Amino acid sequence: MMNIIERIENMLEMDVDKVNIRDALEELAYAVKELKKRQWIPVDEKLPEKRGFYLVIVNDGLNNPVCEIISYGNSLCNIFDYEKVIHWMPLPELPHD
């Protein structure tokens, strides 16, 4: 299975005259969806919708952002408040190698 970068690179290497516009737009929509998963989300805008592990930015109290992995469970809001999490994002997929 190709990762998002490989899929975009393959699309960019295609002969422009032979590109099916519908397929290209579907690939582009997929790429945008995948890239949005890799953006930092402010805690005051949205919290995760399901349990799991998340990459977070924590304010250490001295205005130094620290990156951590936090488990999301039943008390995510309490964990986020306690740890002073300011942003979060899903973890990337594991390598397929």
C-alpha cells in the first residue's frame, strides 16, 4: 500500500495528456483528507472523538511547549486540563516495513 507522499509523487509523474481528471481529483481529495489528519488541533476548538493515543503540545508553565504522547480515555478532558495541553493531533500510521 502506497503512502500519501508516494501517491502524490506518482500522480505528479503522470503524462498530463493521459491524466483522467476525475481520478486526479479523487487522489487530490484523498491527499487533502490525509494531510488534514496531520495538523495540530487547538484544544479550545475541538477534543478527540475516540479513545487512543495522541500527540500533544503541553505548556510547561514557563511558556516552553513540550511534545508528548498522551493516552485518551474516559477522562481526556481532565487529562488535558491537568497537563495544560494546548494542541493535539492523531499519531501517524506505523511504517509498513
